[in-house]
Amino acid sequence: MAVNANRLWRDPVFKIGLLLRVLLIIFVVPELQRDGFVPFLVHAVTHPLSDPWTSFLVAGGSPVAYPYGPVMLFAHIPGVLVGVLLDGISGTDYMAGIGFRSGLLMADIGVLYVLYRLLPEQPRKLLYLYWLSPIILFATYWNGQTDIIPISLILLSLLFIKQFRPAASGVALGLAFAAKLSMLLAGPFVAIYLWRNKRFVELRWPFAMGYSLTVLLVQGPWLFSSGFRSMVLGTPESHRLFDFALSFGQGLELYLTPTLYLLALYGMWRLRRISFDLLIATIGLSFFLVVLGTPAPPGWYIWLVPFLVVHQLQSDRSSMILTAGFSLLLIAMHLVISSGASFPLFHVDPASVLLGWRVLFTPHLHSLGITMIISVGVVLIVQMLRERVARNDYFQIVQKPLSIGIAGDSGSGKDTFSQALAGIFGDHSVVHVSGDDYHVWDRFAPMWKGMTHLNPRANDLQRFNHDVLALIGGKAITCRRYDHVAGRFSLPVYVDKNDVVIASGLHALHAQQLCRRFDISVFLDIDEQLRRHWKIRRDVHERGHAYRTVQDSLERRAKDAARFIHPQKADANLVLSLRPVNAAHLDETSADTIRLKLVALIRNSTFHEKLARILIGICGLHIDVQPSEDSRDVEISIEGDVAAEDIALSAATLAPGMQEMLDTRPKWESGMSGIMQLLVLVQIEESLKSRMK
């Protein structure tokens, strides 16, 4: 990533944008900075031991000079301090302003870098869309707004979230709030994102602690300052949120901007599960609603730029045309109605010219300009809703739980494989339904003398299908559990819905109605010798059955297996067959050291060629691919040793769209078990693509 970033800095577009910014910093002096921000900061620098807000007011300073929190102050102090020292040497008062604007440039570069870390695929396009953004150049370097600093901290917080660094993310978000109070708008969206994703359960507390302690330690002490309360908490800017209102009579009003924001917050809460892309989209949309719902100053439009850049990078040309039109309309209006800038080194002040234009800019024209800006903005909001939310792959996928059906003969490893899959999705995100819990009778019932578990009549398949379908539909169930050690059923227990439903059992693929609802159906067709070896070890050593009893059970069940279990293989998307590399040594080898190979039958495969290349290139496995006559199915033989780390890397390459559905620390297994996890994950992504068509 560092090498790519160096390439970004060497890009001619970056150099052009940097040169333009340096020229603006040197030659352009915004009125806001000259009359308010810089005098406040110069006073703070020259009175270092005093409360800067209260001291400034006592000295006769304007109460609206600096409506920002301590983090903004700390960000500006270094540059202004250097400027004040240089002004003392030169006898001018010009360098303090340059020092102030240099701090904005650092934050501006920081935003570019964080955006690049978030979206590194199109660096040149990113430079054009952000680094040459007219809104950034106008609002920051001409109008003199400072919102680029808190926005850089918001983006940094999002980057830390993506990197699973919750404490750092909370600190960055707390600093953004301590820089500008309106950045509180982003906090609830990040909190909902962490809360609605069960895989983030371990991240919530560090994030909350990082945020709370930062706000308490950085912002808290200043609440005792009367000057801070007057200039920051009492700023007129915060009242803009309540300007857009409907009268209810009797002095009552419905504030529309807070209402729109709360509706956006509720809409995010209603999402079953939220991806990182959806988090960025919803924060951007909420900022858009707030900015368009108020008579926003130019600085507030800086909030929108990073999110508009993300939208343009992922959309077509129409988004760039709309954003360009939105930017030009905004600048054209605020160039006339907002404070401007001067060129003191050239003794040029365009204020008189703009004042003449302002006289011609009647309330009707002003209203027309606002109408056009809001109209284009609403079109952009609709486009972002449609393309970034409604058409988002993850949004469409998580409207219902991910469902996996696993069938196979007794002792084929269904529950073990279910646990392996739960390990990559996270136990907190998975609900597992075992077919064993739906046996009609417990172990001591006399009916087992004439019937085996493999017979569908010995199982309450109607209840099994009903419960699995209910969980797939997002509903909770109650079911009893079968204790293999005691041979008895428990009382019914409550089983809550979850993001991933894994249904395993002898007859998991028996009913066509249920089989069609699974996103992926897997049949474990384990080598017979290996299956018998595993079943004997499990039933004798783990469940306490007698060896002779297990042997008799195997012989008695063979006929029912052929009749009721193996036909389900025809309905499986994925048939996985584990085989010993050397069957002759099977009885002499412990279960943990049996060398295995995997034969996988993949139906309707479109990914097997890429899969084979990855397994050879990354995992170093021996692969043999045998397509069927119609090329719809393919059989892949896989042999060799592979580490869990290589399987994780292969998964990120083969199924990038599934990464946000996995646990923050997925438990990939080594060997053929890990390859089975990988095959299921890739097949799931393929199936989900079909679901979205």
C-alpha cells in the first residue's frame, strides 16, 4: 500500500492540484479567516496559559469568531504559531494566515490519502474527482471554511473500522466531534453498523470506550468554560437545523431536517445486516439530507464531497455530470451571497465587484438558486439510494438469512463440517439445526428394533422442514435437543433467528420444497471405509457405545442408506467425497494423521478453472479437473497439504464478495477440511449472484 501511495504522490494530477492549493494559500486571504479565525488563534497563541475562548471574549473579540472545539484549535495552533513567529521577524501580520491555511492543506491531503486507502482501485480517477473538486477548492481555500479537518477525522474513523481497529476508530470519531459538534451526526450510524453486525460483537466495547473517553477527556473539561459554552455550544450555526419547519399552529412547528435525519437513521436500523459500503452510503445520505434541509454555509458542503467521490467511483458518467452541475450551481450562488476573499499581495479586493452582483441578486434569484441546488441534490440522493443501497449486492443478499443444507450418511461428518462452517461465519452469526433433534423416538424406544434412523419415517421431517423454513424466513423456533450420550431428548428450547442457517442431517435434502430454498446444498459422500472408521471412533470413544453394537448397526443400516440417503446426492449443488490417500493403512493411523484427498463434484460450475489455478498457485496442491460431457458439472480431485493461512488467502481471492459475511477472525482449517470450507464459500457466492438476478 505504501508503494502505491508513493505513486499517487508522484502523479502529475496530484502535483497540479498541490500547486494550485499552495498558490491559493499564499495569495488568497479569505474574509472568514482574516476577520475571525486567525485573530482568535493569534490571541490563543499569544496568551498560551489562558482559556482561549473566554480570554478572547474578555479582550473584546467577536462571539462568532471561532465556533469550533478544542481539536480544531489544536490542529490550527502549530501553523499559526510558526506564522506568528515569522510575522514577528518580518514585522507583518500575513504569515499567521498562511500558517492557518497550511493546516487545512494537511487535512486535505489526509482526506485524499484515506479515500485512497478505502478505494485504491482507481487512483487517477480519485485524483480528478477529489483532488480537483471545485467544492473543496472553493469552500476551503476561497471561502475559508475549516470543515475539512473534522471530515478527515470521520473518514479516518471509517478506515479504522474497516481495519477492525475499534478503539482507534472510536478515538478518531470522538476527535471529530470535539472538533465540530455537528460531526455527532455520523456517530449513530457507526454505532448501528457495529450493533447490527454480530461478527463485530468484540469490537463494540473498545469502540464505545475509545469514543467516550476521547470526548470526555478532550471536550469535557471545556464545558466549564463560559467562553467555550458561548462560542461553541451557543453558535448560531447549530440553529440552522431548525430553520426548515412546518407550522402546526399555536406556536408549534415540525422541524423537517431532524425528521429526515431520524428517518435515515431508522432506515439503516431496519437493515438486517450492514456492509461497509452501506455504512458509507448511509452516512453520505444523512449528511446530504441535513445539508439540503438547511440554509447550509459552504463549509457544510465539504461534508458531502468524500461521499460523492465514492459514489462517482462506483457509478457511471451520469453521477459525474450531476455532481459537476451541483458543484457549479453551489459555487455560483455562494460566490455572490457568501463571504469572499482578497489578494492583499496584489492589492486586489473583489469585494466591491461581488457587492454589485449581490445587489442584483434579488431574493427571487436567491430562492431560484437554492431551488436548483436542492433539485439537483435530490436527484443525486435518489441516484445514491438506488445504486449504492437498493442495488447493493450485500443489501440484496442479507434481506434473508444465508442458508446451507448438509446431508450425508451416518458418520460422514455432517455436524463436524457444520461446526467448521460456523467457524468461518462466527458462532454468533450461525444457527445450526441438526436432524438428530428430530428423531421420533429416543434411544430406548422399542421401535428401533425394526427401523433405523435412516428411514424417513423414524424422523419428524415435517417439523424439521417447518423449523428450517421458519429460520430461513427470519423467524425464531422452539425445538428439543437430542443428547447422544444420554440417549434422551431435552425439553423444547428457544432458538432465535440468525444471519446464517445451517441445516444438517440424514434427510436434510430429502424434501424438494426445502432443498430449493437452500442457497447451497451439500452432500457428504465419504469413502465407505473412511466413514466406517470415523463412525466407530465417534460412537465408541465419544458416545460410549459398544464396538459390536456399532458394527451391527453399520451392517443393518447399509440397505436404508442406499435407499433413502444416497439418492439425495442428485439434488446437491456440491458433492464432497473425502478419501484416504492410502486405504491399506487406515486402521493403523490415528484420526488426526490420516492423509486425505478430496473429490468434489460441482454442479453448474462457472468458477472451477479459476479455483484450480488458485489451489495450484497459492496452496500448491495437486489438482485434476474432469468436466462432464455437457460441461455443466465438473469433478475436481484435490490432494496435498495446505495451511489455513493459504486457504484464507485463496478465499479472499476467489470470493471477495463474501468477506464481509465472514467473522472478523474466521477460523479456517488446514488440510482438506479447509478446502471443503473454501469450496462451500465459493459456491455460496455463486449461488447468491443467481439469487440477485
